[in-house]
Amino acid sequence: MLSDSDLKVVVLGLGYIGLPTAAVIARTGAAVLGVDVTPAVVETVNSGKVHIEEVDLDGLVSGVVARGSLRASLEIEPADVFVIAVPTPFNADHAPNIGYVLRAATTIATVLKAGDTIILESTSPVGTTEKVRDLLADLRPDLKVPGRSGDQPDIAIAYCPERVLPGRILVELIDNDRVIGGITPRCARKALSFYRRFVRGACVTTNARAAEMTKLTENAFRDVNIAFANELSLIADTMAVDVWEVIRLANRHPRVNILSPGPGVGGHCIAVDPWFLVDADPDNTALIRTAREVNDGKTDRVVEKATALIESMPGVPVACMGLAFKANIDDFRESPALKIVAELARRFGQRIRIVEPYATALPTAFAGTGARLIDIDTAIEDCGIMIVLVDHDLFKSVPAEERVGKAVLDTRGIWGNALPAAAPVVPLLRAG
Ligand code: SAJ
């Protein structure tokens, strides 16, 4: 095995996963080149800065860039290990788009040599790693690729999904177990020796197809379970029961662990990945598809409920609490909160005020609507209606006394039970 300082690694894609991964590998002493198609990203990283917010990432990147272990470039260079961490979005019909992965493989083919290892980390439909293998075989007929001839292959190809949680990426990159799926067992072993350099969690080997499906399964599992909680919130509303109370009580059963209802599911992972399974096998994915529909439908229900509340109190200013896709992060991608508030801003214009401690300006979705960003104190003073869409710690810290007399629609259950028994009766609407 190459010593850490001799190992050359190229990470393709310097996004939410690629940049932290490149920095963590660089910290081991390997020479890491991050390749990205966006010049601004390359410039930012080369100046030791970061273009994404993630806990402790700025310090790590500035350190490894200053030491010379991490560089960024628009151009690929030869290396020993290539890690692909590019996006895999889906098209309008929910079919996955692996174009970026295949483009990354095409780029790698230009510098590939015998002895190299290629690892795909992007969330991908089952069979993508084999497609990468087939593409490399076509582009580089001089190299023996794994699984395509009886001879000892010249290169190793494996799939190893990232499974880190935004906000905890640097911790989870090291501590989480990794599933490493090789095109052949030998490929898996080569990739395993790479991950052992920086992963403290267990590294478990399997084949590429199983590893690809494992990643999709993890996020579909979570989506289905959140959908169950969201469906319960609708039923509880019909029954005039507090869903948070029911979940708390049900979860006292030793084998029940219900997740939390909310305004829908956001982010780039859980709301996307289940569709990869549905697309691959539409006949056998009724549950997974329905979960997606329940979670998306919940967002529409919150819009309708908020609209009814706002219309019932003409002229009263409305505080929409949060735009992020989940608590305590500045990530607004695929955020149900943002979708809901943008629609309310279209409907109610300048009555809509937005409190988002992680935003310095409103996203473009609000241009021309008259909605504006305010701080939490102004919201408490000025707004008679409060709609909670994100469970930021800042919002949780607002005590019941400061909400007395306000109409609250709490989709996250952070305030639902906080009113003291003696509080005046106010229209308190539950999630649903
Ligand atoms: N949510 C709920 N109720 C819950 C839990 C979450 O409504 O009880 C919502 C959140 O508010 C958010 C969305 O679901 O809108 C997703 O948030 P999350 O924290 O569950 O997950 P992500 O998208 O930040 O990260 C997930 C993780 N996957 C799993 O937990 C199975 C992470 O480990 C993956 O690495 C990541 O997807 C990914 O990149 O695939």
C-alpha cells in the first residue's frame, strides 16, 4: 500500500459531499485534487475558503489548503484513487439523471492507468457502477476492466455511498459505517483499503448493486416512516387529537418509534432517492410511491390550512417561522417551508413577514411579493399570526408568555403543548 503522503486522490465534484470528503482525505496526508466544473468553486477552495456552510469545514479546508494537501482545479490529473461525488438529480418524470456521473467517468478515462481505483459515491440507481465500468471499457480498450474478462483486471471499480447528515458531515464521514460494493470482491477490497485510511466506523464489503440499493433503501425507509407520521397528523386533526401527544405516548411502547410530522420532506436526498426505486420497479413500489405522495401532499395541506387561518384574521400581520429544509441549517434546497411561504407570499403579499435566522436576504422566490425578512423580536411584537415551519432552536426558545394572544399554526410541534393551563383561549391550530 502507498504511504499516505504518496497517495494521490482526485475527488470529482466539490459540493456538499465532495468538498468535506476531499478535505478529510487531505488531512490524512494524501495529495488531493478536487475537480469541479465551476470556476468560482475552484477559486474559492484554492484560496482556502469554502462555498458551502458546514460545521468546522472552513477551518479544515483552510488548514489542508495551506499545507498544500488539497488543491482544486477545473482540469483532472492522474491519480491512484478517483472519487466521484457529483449530483444525480431526477428529470421531470422522476427518472434519475446519471449524466453527471457518466461525464465524470469520461473525464477520468483521459488519465486512467493500470493500478487505479475508481469509487462512485453519488446516490445512484442500481446498475450505475456497472454502466461506469462499461463506459470506461469502451473509452479505454487498452485496460482490462473488472468483470468483463477472466484475466486479472488492471483497475478496480466500486460503489460506496455517502450517508452523512448535513450539519454533522465531518463527524459522520469518520464515524459512520461504510458499505463498499465492488464490481468484484477484489475491487471491494481495494476500495476498502482506501476508506480504512480515514473511516473509524466499520467498513463492510458487498457487491456494487447491493451497495447501490442499500443507499436508496436507507432514504426510502426514512421517507416512508416520515410519511406515516405525516398521515397520523392528518388523522389526528380529523379526530381533534394532539398528534404530538399521541406519538409521545405510542413511542413509550418498546417496539414503536414514530418519527415527527412536519410540513413535508425537504433536502436533496430523502425526497429524491425513493423515486429511483419507483422508477426502476414501478409495479412493486406502491408503498414507497405513496409515501412520497403523502409527504408532498402534506406541504399542500399546510398551505391550505395557513390560508384559512390568515383569511380568518383580515389585516393581521403573519410571521412565517423558517425557510430551511430542517432545523439549524442554512440549506433551503427543496425546502417545504420555502415552498409554503413563497405560496403564502403570492397569496397575501406584504402581510407575510419571514423569520429565518440563517438568511441575510430573502431568496429570489420572494421578489416582488412584498414579503419581508424580520427578526424574531419584531415578529413577536408585530405579528398576530405565527406559522412555525422549521424547528430551529431559536424558535423553540420563545416561551409561552411571548406567544399569548397569537394564533399559531405549528407544523413542527415545538409550541403545541407549551401554553400554560391558565393562558387565554387562542385559536391554536395543530399540524395537518
Ligand atoms: N423530517 C421530518 N420528520 C422527521 C425527520 C425528518 O419531517 O422525523 C424532514 C426534515 O425536516 C427534512 C427531511 O425530512 O425536511 C430530511 O431531513 P433528515 O434530517 O431526515 O435527512 P437529510 O436529508 O438531511 O439527510 C438524509 C440522511 N439519511 C437518513 O437519515 C436515512 C443522511 O444520512 C443521508 O446521508 C442524506 O439523506 C443523503 O445524502 O442521502
